[in-house]
Amino acid sequence: MSGVIHPVGPKNPRVYWVRRSLLAGAIFSTLVLIFSLLNGKDETPVVNTSPLPAPSQSEIPTVLPSQTQSASPSQSVTTAPAVATDCTDEQISVVVAMNPTNPKVGQDIKISMTITNTGTVDCLRDVGNGANEITIISGPALIWSTDHCNPSTTTDVRTLSPNQKLTISATFNGTQTSKGCVKHNQSTAGTYWAHARNISKNSDGLRFVISD
């Protein structure tokens, strides 16, 4: 025990005391360091894991819909042309005329019939020989018809525009006829009536006088 308090050795005792002081200081420093490590504050930053508050409505950016509207491509509307339908008798007029207007006995008379579309739209009408007839009567008797000597079933359907006219003519030489082109007497002086017909549309009668 005395060796601890009073150093024993070949060197000066002061040397041993200096060594002990240095060793004691080192041991003390080590203990202080260990104590500091064990009891020092944890410097590791603490992460706040609490949820962030939701942003207010004023903080949320609002995306407004664009006010620019793309122009719709133009569409050209093609209207199909109207298909003409058959002319009704109400859309058709038939007018008979003659030349000369004051014929003589035995004189050729040119009689014409004019078919007109009096409607406001195009329509289809048969104007063939089979659909037309010109007649002459004296009193109640039929004395001449274009169908007597020239019967026909020929059709000629045409498109008639509004106010379009078609004229058909025939010649009456004064000889009375009957069906089958049977010829009778020559017409004498007197009063006669000319009529024309297209299908079922009849003209007004045209009065004329044959004189000597």
C-alpha cells in the first residue's frame, strides 16, 4: 500500500508523480467523454409526421373552362331536285283555234290545239297522238275526228314547265268522216263547233261558220 502512495523505483519520485497525474487526467477525460456520450442530448432532428392542414378553397387554383369554341365546319346542304309528277287536269289548259276563222265551203281549215301547263311546278303530261283528239260537230252529230283516219296509241310523255305550251294541229278539208276513215258528204254551209281533248281534259268549243 505504501508503494502506491510513495512511488518506489530507481527514478526520482517526482517523475512517478507526474506520470500518475497524466494517467489520472487521461482516465478522467475518458470518463467525462463517456458520460457525455451516454447522457448527452440526441441531436437527431425530429420529423413532424402530423398531417398538413388541407389548403383552403381560396388556395386551390381553379381551372376555368376555355371560352373559345372551335368553329363547326360549315356544312353545305344539297337539296335534291324535285321529281316532277303527272300533271292533273287542273294544271292543264287546252285551247282550240282555227285558220281561217271564216272558211268557205270546200276550203281546207287548219285546226290547232294548244296544251299549257297552268300550274306553278313542272309536271309530266302525255302529249302523244294517242292522247290527243280534235273533233268537229254539227248540231249533236260528230262529223269529223282526227281519230277517224289516223287512230294512234303513240305516247309522248314530256315535262312541262309552268306556262310552257305545246301545239298540235290537223287539217279539215270539209269531208265528213266516221270511225274507220269512212268518208261521207262534203260539209255544207252552216254553223259548226270545233273541240280538242288531251287525255281527259277538254277544251271549250270554238264556234265557226262555213259560208258559200
